[in-house]
Amino acid sequence: MNEPFIPHSRPALGEAEAKAVAEVVRGGWVAQGRQVAAFEQAMAKVTGQAQGVAVSSGTAALYVALMALGIGAGDEVVIPSYVCTALWHAVRLTGATPILVDIEPATYDPSPQAVTRVLTRHTKAVIVPHMFGLPADIETLKSHGVPVIEDCAQTLGVTVRGTSVGGTGKLVICSFYATKLLTAGEGGMVLGRDESLMSRVQTLRQYDEEDALVRAFNYKMTDMQAALGLCQVARLEDFLARRGTIAARYHEAVREAGLTPPWVPAGVEHGYFRYVVRLPKPVDPALERARTLGIGCSRPVFRPIHRYLDLSGFPESDAAWERVLSIPLYPALTDHEVDRIVGALPAILAG
């Protein structure tokens, strides 16, 4: 009997989420309302920030955060190349120029040294995604005095020496896409503690009922999404614990294959949004071996941005794209599915 295919990602949804969304529908108020306000408060608590403003997507959150900082034509914004293209598009939408940097090979986060090299008087922000669940070296990146926008979509609920990731940032953004650490189906949020900045974020979220005619669009979240998100926040601690338990199983199998599990510095938690392994050879044969075994492994980043632009000078991003494998890890995996994955890893990682 053939086993069902195990996808690379799958949301953890249950009766609580279904009931919460249905209650909003039955209540008749489905647009932005009380559920959104409650979700914003809950997420501010998760990140250790003072205030949250929910929007329609993670990309919208990036754009609104940049606009709140007054970024536009003639400005530069530093972003890593080894990341989804949403960062590039959000920066370009403001009229600013994205400046790409390479990554640290052990963490896949932006290299502080690479960031330092590209800073100019035109640099108005650095966007730092905490990649795959491992917090980036934010304090070093903040030392230049340039505003840092933290993308915490992959590290929600994670701490560094007891402090929530995102808790010290000027502006924090996150996405609630279906396969993120917690989901609202779609959606995003901007969080911060600077009242002036957050007031601008609120203004940019909607175009109507404002005292001045400002450049703003409809980026609002619905109460249906927020109700789903609130249920997920309530389960976030359990989600992270489950991810850690599965990761421990994978660590053993990866070591037995002669490879190295994800690196975690002392005093730092790992959220294991993605479980990534660096292979000694190109990743494509491993992807094919996984597929034939009914397991949906993947490249964790579809393609580094510099490869779309035919740019060179990003050796660590190229190496990660060519050799890093992402193994399915999410709370919705059953114990049987985890057993199947662990049992298949020797064959997947061979060679």
C-alpha cells in the first residue's frame, strides 16, 4: 500500500480555528473590527512591542513600514539576496533602490560585514529577516545607527537570552501566510513602540476617513483572518515545542548521515520554521530522491534575488541555493510521518 505524499509545508488547523471564523461570520461583522484589534494586541505581546497594526500581507507590511520611515526615491535600503523577492518588490515600490548583500554561511542571515561595506549616506534602512527560525545578529546591525526593520515571520515566539525576537527593533514586520509559524490564511503586521511611526503606519493602512490626502491604499485585514490568527497565537507555544521535538529527531538522523544539524548559538532559541541541511554536493539529486520516497523536500529559498538580476559577488548565497536542503518540519506532521521522514533521511542525504 502506497503511503500518502508528505508535503514540504502544511498549516496546523483544527476545530478551534473553524469555530472562531464561523462565529465571526455568524456575527455579521467580517471586515476590520474587534478581532483585528485583539490580534494586534496579542501579537504585540508575542514580539514584546508596544503596538501592532495588522495589514493584508507580509509584503504590505514591508511597504507600509518603509513608507512610515519616509523612504522614497534617491534612498537605499539594504536587503539580503538569499530571501524571497517580496523584500525587493516592497523597496522598489517606494521608489528607493534595494542594495543586495550576501549572507553568513552558518546562519543564512545577512552578513554584518557585508552590510557594513554597502552603507552610504543614502542608506535609510536595513531589512533583516530572521531566517528559518534562527535569530539574526540584530545588535551588530543596529550599531551603525541606520533603522533596522526586522522580519520576524520565521521567529515568532522565539527568544534570545530571554528577550523576544523583535522586542528591541524600531519596526518589526511579519507575515501570516498559510505555512508560516502561525497563520491567518494571509495577512501581515507592522509592530513598534514609536508612537509617531505607528501613527503613520495606521494612516498608510487605509485611504479613507483621514484628515489629509495622503498616499495610502486599502491594506486592512479582516476579522475572519484575525479570528484565525488569534487561535494560532494561543497555540504558538505548543507549535514551537512540537517543532523542537521533531528537530531533535532529525538532528540524530542528520549526524548519522555524517552531516551537520542547524547551528544554534549559546543562549539563543531556534524556532525551526525550516529544518535546513547543507549537503556536500548539489541539492537536486536529493530533491529527486525525496520525491521518489514520497517526501516533499525543497530549496528553502526558491532563487536568490541576485540570480534574477544576473549579478555576481554573492558566493554564500550561491552556495546555499546550490547545496541547502529543507526537510519537512511543521506541527501538523503526525508521528508516523515523522518516522517516515527520519527513516528516509539516510537515502535522501546519501551521496
